[in-house]
Amino acid sequence: MTNVFAVHSVGDSLRTYLDQTYPATLRAVAPCTFQLVSSFDMTDVAEMDNTLTIYLYRITMNEHFRNASRRTGPVQENTPLSVDLHYLLTTWSRSPFIEQTTMAWTMRELQQHPVLDRSSLSPDAEWDAGEFIQIIPSELSNEDLMRIWDALEPPYRLSVSYVARVIRVDTDPMPVGQPVVAARFPFDDQVQP
């Protein structure tokens, strides 16, 4: 399990992975930088040319792990927080060639390598050895996509949505008390005044 830095770690790791795997031959004809952005960054896009942004626009509880508890011996631990991260990947370029080529490469790369394992996840979240994150395409209706862009300041840009799942964040351990071994209560029929 991970700590509270896991949500940021996934986005930052995805950015690092795409930046490091973008081939030099493609970079020569379609230069691109990869950037993890916040909602605030999406309001000032004048400087974003030849950039692919990764924007976390939604976090949801994972429906499959929502109520999964863990048992480690005789004491049951708190249920970890299990979430899915919804990203909007957007290309920003004045050139249609760079915009479309960058997006096509990114989609192909995530199709071929849809898993981030511990070796490609940033260490600040303290990932366990067997943990991995799946990056899968998300189907957004045109209406949902337009609502996202209406809520943002810049006009619509070529974008695609992905979901990163399952991010499991440890919760604080339950306090452990002494076990109850016996209960003795006096019992009689008379009521004491």
C-alpha cells in the first residue's frame, strides 16, 4: 500500500514515462514536452506550444475495492482508500502535424504499455513490490467532454481521456486494545434503590 503522495505520484510517473520514451527521431520532426498540470495551469495556456498536458480532472472511488477489508492475523485493519484517477491528455500546438502526431504516438504508447509498475512509479509514494497501475482509455461522451472544456478557461483542444486504476492508499491503523477474555456481571432479581 501507499501513502497520500500516491495520487500525485501516478500523474508525475505517467509524465516521466511519456517524456523518456518519446523517440528522438520523432522529437526532431514533432517536438513535444510533456507536462503535468493543475486546474490553475489550464487557465494560462499562452506558453503551451508543442506540449502534451496531463490534467487530473476527476477522482472516483473504485467500485470493486470500495469495501474490501484486509485481515492480517487476528486484528482487522482499516479498509484502504481505493481510487481511480481520470486524466485528460491534451495536445497544444500551432501545427496540426505536431498536434496530431503527438497525440497518435501517445495513444499508441499507452495501448502498447498500459501498466506502470513499481519500477516506473516515483518512489515518494512508497509503492509495494507487487503494486501496479493500469492506464486504460476512458469513454467520454461528447457532452461530458464539452462540459469539462466549458468549465475550463481555454477553448477546446484535441484531447483524450484515460483512467489510472487502482490506487490504494493506506489508512491509519486501527487502535489495538487488550482482548476481552471474560465478562462478569452480577445478576439478581432484586432492584437496588
